[in-house]
Amino acid sequence: MAAIEAELGEGARPDLKEPAAVLSRRYRSESLSASRGGFGTGEGHAYLATRLPATFAVTRRVLAELAELRPAFRPESLIDLGAGPATASWAAVDVFGPVRRALLVERDASMSSLGARLAESGLNELVADLKWLRGDAGDLELPESDLVIASYLFGELGREREMVSLKTWWTATRSELVIVEPGTPAGFARLRAARSALISWGAYVAAPCPHDGPCPMEGSDWCHFAVRIDRSALHRDLKGARLGYEDEKYSYLIASRDQVGARLARLVRSTRLHKGHVRLVVCEEAGLNERVISRRDGDLYRRARDARWGDRLEIHSSI
């Protein structure tokens, strides 16, 4: 954030209001790919002010869960696909610490230049060998890496290229492949298809799913979560927002070369509190289920009462 503030300068930036409005419209319509032919300086700075805090927070949240699921995992190499200003790389070193090698793939020259300037404020010190590769992340041959991240990229490829690109990414993955998408029905549908393909190629689903069976989310239902982000004064000004925060909804998938440990149920709805009991909607190996946990369940009741949408929870009761 210090690097962003140094790049943007202090005070209001009225020159960024129109570029910020353009970005906002593209994200709402999930058509950011239309802009990938070239970010101007204004759009790049608007992205730093209005989108990067959310994409960083979401990617960091997902990588932190990976670290929790695999406490011994310490990637020595990573690939940041569709790196933009290196958002996912910053999140990765924040979670896992310094890495030996990072390859950042970005097809937009102005965005990679912006990322390279930000990297001078600390990322270069945490990655021994940091390289930028100019090109389309869906078309390139990639070296093997411990961690491969595609954050807010999959939907930009176009449906006809998604599976071919996914296969390339999985082939390059030595241990973990992380894909993050907007928490919309369309974003989830892409990940649902990616999940099926990856499992057919031998992947294990580390998160968010507690199993490798068919996804039980069907029809108008979709699997998504949210992270709350504090808005800066500039962020509020550019969005014309009153609240000092926003909730970024996202869907994600962590595919692994090795099986994870204990599979815990995942809360996929907000907890509903009632007198003497709690109702939870969870995804577990048996599918989507509503669980009722009462006071007589003791510690489980206390944990269920405090659980939040997206949490994992060990459940033995089926009351």
C-alpha cells in the first residue's frame, strides 16, 4: 500500500474519475478483457486505487487458507498469470515469505511497467529472481513451478480457450494451482467446469470443496464468499461511496498434486441463530446439507454459533 501511495501521490485525483468509472463498468459486466489491449496510465492508476486492494485481499485470503491446509508448504518458485501490477505475487510473499524464483506473465506493457515500479518498493527484495514475461497467459509454454496463480484471469480468456489454457497451467504446476474469479454465477460456472477437468487430470481439490466428488451446487445456486476491504479516501472519492469499506465477493479453487488431510465441512451460507440451536448450510462429502446444532452438542454448538460464511467446521452431529 505504501508503494501504491507513492505511485499515486497524495490528495484527490479528479483525473482518475473517468478511468475509474470505465473500469467499474467493465467489472460489473465481467468484460475486463475488452480493455486488455492496453491500459493507459490513467486506467492503471485507477486500477491501483479502486481494484488492487480488493484483488490483493481476496488472493491473500485464499493463499492464507492454502498455508493453513498445507503448513509445510513453502514454495520456492511461483508463476503469477495475468500478473497485472504483481498483485498475486505480493500476496504470495506476504503469506509464504521470500521465494527463490517468480515469473510474472502480463500481456499489457503499461501494466507490467507499473508493476515493475511497485516491485522496487519491496517485492524485488523478497524474490531472488523476479522476471516479467510479456505475453498472453493462455498461450505460453511455462516452466514448472511449485505454485501457479491465476487471479481474476480465467474469465478473460474466452470460453473457447479456457480448457486448453487450464491444461497448460496444470502441466506447469508442481504442487498447487490457485484460481480466483469474481463471486458471480458466471465466475463460479467457469470454476465448476475447471474443477471437473482438473479432477479428470488427476488433481485433488484442496479448497473450497471438502471432497473430490461431483459439485452439488446446481441451478441458480453458486459457491462464493466475501472479504471486507477498507476503502482509502481516494477509493471512496473515485467510487462516490459513503461507506469506509466494501465487500468483495469471490469464488476460488485450489487444485493440488497431493491429497490434503482432514476434509472439513464448508459453510456456504450465513449462520442462522435460533434459541437453543444453530442452523448451518454446509457442503460436505455427502453433498449440500442443512445441519442443526443444539446446545447439548457442547463445544460444537459454541463453534457453530461463532462460525461465519466460508469457514470450515468439523461436524459430528446430524441432529
